[in-house]
Amino acid sequence: MNKTLRKLALAIVAAITVTSFVGCNDTKSTGVGKSSGKKEYAEPTVNKDKVMNMAGYWSKPPQFNGNFFNSDGNNVAQYFVYERLWTTLRVGTGKTYMQLADKVENTEDKTIVTLKKGIKWHNGETFTSKDIWAYYMLKKVDTTKYVASIETPDENTLVFNWQKPAVFEDMRMKLIAKDLNGTMPYHIYKEFADKAAEIYKSGAPNTDSKKKPTFGVNLNEEQTKAFADNNKNLVNLKMEKPIGTGPYKFSSVDDNNLVLVKNADYYDAKNVHFEKINFKMAPADISQYYAMLRNGEFDIDNGTPPKDVLESTLAANQDLVHYTMFDMASYGVMFNTRKAPFDNLKFRQAIAYIIDKGKVREVGNYYGKEFNSISAIGFPPSMMEKVLDKNMKLTDYTKNEEKAASLLKELGWTKGSNGQWADSTGKKAEFIIGSDAGFDITLNSAQVVAEQLTKFGINTQVKAVDGSVFYTNAKAGEYDMTCYLIDMCWGMNDAWDGLNNAYVGLKDYMGLPNNLTAKGYDGSDVDVYSLLDQYPRTQDAKEREKIASNLAYVYNENCYAVNLFQTSYGVFLNMKNIDGNFPAAEDIEKYDRNMPLYTDNKDINDRIVELNYEFQCNRNWTSGEFWPK
């Protein structure tokens, strides 16, 4: 499911009621839920064609493009057509699985990768180290900000030469794991990759420690234009079909179906039990989409709908099971510190104390979890215990209207007989929360926050704006507050990824300065952007903990944003057509197929996370754990 559909799938669908679902597809229970030890593969008796049906989006022909770096080539097929050197599962599991790489050796300033032998591209060409090299020549990713060069001493070996001081070993693995680097067959993209390499060779070595240009090379205006022109030609390259090395290869596409077939040459083909994946174009009408789900048209579907829709969908189809997992992201409200009174810390804190996060979560993402004691820390709160110094004390932002009123009075605000607050000049509070009109989860959350603030006496309205202009407006400081995704680590399983996003990626939403210094938890002056740069290159784990703690402390204590709730995400499985070793199978009947968060059981949680192919891994569908029923 792409991002647009994910927004819709998490929306509140008020028009759909429980009674309208029950009986629409009253399928018989398949008797799931009884565990009898690890199952072994058996030839299917129900799903004899060995097909897995899923929902997805793609550009309809003739716009469909096999070039992954063209917007029409980036679609749902990517999770099964392409692979990367290795993948690290997100959602806090930290597990790493080798894919195209066979083994990895890290030295002081090198990462030496030995590739699996015998891998073929889907067109029959041999996969080599030059293919990975081509990806990094053409893609400006975080990895290339810390690598000086990439060598290919032979077809089976790749060497990452890290800039000095080199990033620590675990960070190297996580940086590279983010990159979908098995997408650039050199024999197809040779012209573009070679041209990019020439441009980098002609650049000047970077001498400014505050900059992190690709491969540590500064390009002048002419070189920058040459790179942009080369990239434009790359994007415009038209390919009839995507070509990867993954477990499935492209077969056909039309307006309604995109079909992949098993790659017989896949290095672990014996554990790939589904012969075909059939993606069905997901309808724009969310009620129609849910109708297809409850009718059993999808065998696996990523997403967690609102509580009423989830429960009624499970009631309508006894073959469906829904698993829930933490997403490594939260939804929150960011304050525009460029505008008064949000430039005042006490005012921002007062707003934080007014918000009832539980009530927001119930509307925004019922199966998520609120963390009441923090404002926001820059990375998902579920990581706090693992990341932060246990001795650090954070300000408690649990809802406290008396505290909010006290702070406002300290600032000279008064509450009139009509219950409305006004500042020291007598100006009544009138504020705007900006939200993407097409992103229902933030729109609904923003509305609840606005209602709570208004009820307190601080008149607040939500301004819903089309996504094509909303984000530009928000970054320009048009709104007093912005409701959006915050505290997220979607790229890699490390707090630094979230902190970097908070202070850099979301900086303009909050109007943070380019140079930000504040008091850390130990009383020292913290240079935020200097610490962000130091973290990846800090070898000592305790020192990294101190850096992350200081950065989280500054974010929380200055209340730049309010974390409303950490969202949950989920997966539906249709057990009518799928068999295998389901996570916590013995609990399926107990929870009536609506499986809870298993955050206290790492083994079960890890297995549940692996069900979600969007979380950087197709492992459960390529490891032999599941097969057609």
C-alpha cells in the first residue's frame, strides 16, 4: 500500500457501520488458532494455483515505466522485484538479514562486502559489484555523505571507503541497509553511472566540516548542472518493465492488475512457495477498498483501519486475522517558533499541558499509544528506554490544566468572564493548526486538539489545505501550529535517524534556527547540529548515549512539538489461502483474530514485523515460513 492509501486506510470512515459489514461475506471459519508446533510445507489443496493476491498502486499503461528512478516506475512491485545488500528490520527489532550480500567485513575505515555468487538479473545478465556501484554514483543518499569512495576490485567484491573519522560499525550497516541498492543494473545504466563518476572526480575535496557533500566532494556550478542534466536524462529513460534480482519478476500490467511471477533463478527459490503475486489496483473509494478486503480479495494487506472498521471487517470474514505492530513514527503538533506567542517556551508548554493525548489517539489511531509525560523527543517514544540515559530527568508534560493556566498567567494572560484567554494587551487567542486535507489521520487529530484548546479558552481552528501546497506553506511558517508526522525513524533503526529528521527534516516547520544552542541535561551548552554530526562518528556507545540523550532533552525541554501518540500499523492475513507458521498462532482464537501489540515478547514481535513487506523486508514470503493453503 502506498503512502496515499495508507492515509486513507487509517481514516475515520463514519459512514461505515458495524451492521453494514456483518453478513456481507459470512465465510466459514477455517479453524485457525490452534498451535501444534512448527508446521512443514505441504502441497496446497485450496490455493492450488499458488497465487497471492494483494492491493497496490501503479501508473496505468502507457505511463507505467520499468525505470525505478522514474516516478511512474516506483510502485508496489518494488518490494518483491528488487533486493538490497542487506535489510535491517524497522520497528525496533534491529534484526539484519543478508540479501545480495554473502558476508561483510568491517575494518577501521572500510566495509568490504562479498556478494552472493550466481545471482542473475531478471533479464539473465549476471549481477556484479558494478551494479551496486552504479546505484551509489547516481543516488545521493545518506551513505554517500559519509563515504569517500566505493571500489569494485572484482565482480564479487565491493569496498566502501569511509571518510575519516569513519562512522561506527553498526551505523554503517544501518546506513547501507536503508538503500535499495539492487535497482541499477550497470549494463542498462552504464552511460549515466560513468558520467556521474566523471563529474565527482572533477570536483574539489570538501574542507568545510559543517558540510556533508556526496563523497566529500564539492561541485561547482557547472559540475552541479552537469550532474542535474545527467540525472534528468536518467529519470526520462523509458523501460518496458522493471528488472531486478528479487524473488519475483514482472509478468504483465494493465489498468486493474499487475502480475509478478516467481523467479526460478532466485538464490533461495526453494523457499519461495507462491508461484504468482497478483496486485489488484486499490480503489480510491475507501469503502470499496474495505469491501474488497472483507470479501477476501486480498491475501495480505498492510494497514490498520479505525477500530469500528477493523472489528466489523473481522466479524464479516472469519478467515481474516489482523496483526498489530508499532510503527516507528508518531503524529504530533509542531509549534511555529517564529510567531508570537509560540516563540515563548512557557506558552508552548501551556499548550502541551492542555492536550488530552488519549482522546486524540482514540480518534487518530485507536491502536496506537500515547506517551503522556513527554512533549516530543525526536524519535519514537517506544525507543526511550533503550536509548536514553537512565539518570536523565525530563519535564513531565502529562495533562495538567492548572499548570497550563499558571503558565499563561505568568506571561500576563488573563481569562475573561466568557472563558476566553487574552494576552497582556487584551488580544484574544485566535490560532490556526495547519493540516494536509488529504491526510485524514492528521486532519482528525488536529481537529480534536483544536476542540480541546478552544474548550480551554484558546480559540483554535484547523486549516485543511491540499497537500500540493500545504507542506510548502507549513515550512514557510504560515500556520501557528502544524499537525504532521514527528518523532519518526522510518529510515533505520537508530535514534539518530529520528533526531536528524527532527532537527533537520522538520526544522522549517518549527522555524528552528540554523545554529541552535541550548542547555543539555548535564547543564552543559549543547550545540545541536554539531552533536548530530558527531554521533555517527562516535565509536564509544556511552558517548553516543550521552549525545542522543542531550539532543532528546533539548527537544523535550524546549517543547518544540507535542507528540500526540505513536502510531501502530498492522497486517491482515487471509488464512483461507495462506498457510504456514503464523506468529502466536495459539493466541489467534483467544483474541478473536485481532492480535494485540506483542512488545513484551521480542520473538513474536519480530515475526509480526516481518509480515509487513513495507518494513524493508520480504523475508516472510521468501523464507519458507508461509505457503499456499
